[in-house]
Amino acid sequence: MRYAVVIEKSDTGYGAYVGDLPGCVAAGETLEETSRLIKEAIEFHLEGMRQYGLAAPQSTSVAD
């Protein structure tokens, strides 16, 4: 499953979050680092959900 990721520029780098996975966030100094970290965060988040017997939520966000 694919999830929409929002990456925002800040004064000190970048922050990212996944609207369909509340609490799934990452921050980095560069866009590349932040992109890598949010992908890892998504995998970790979904793995934790599976460990607790929870199903991965359907992606409902729309990106254009």
C-alpha cells in the first residue's frame, strides 16, 4: 500500500508526516535524509501495528 507523505521545509531542515498514519513523522537536515527517514518510519509504524494485531489503514489522502 502507498501512503501520501507531506514534507515541509523549516528553518533548520525538513519535517515529514503521513496523514493516514497518525504519529508517523520524521525530520532531517536535507530533503533526501527526510525522505529516507519517513520511509523507515512508515515501515516501523506498520510493523508495530501488525505486532498488536492491527490492520494497516487504507490510504485515504489524495495528492496532486
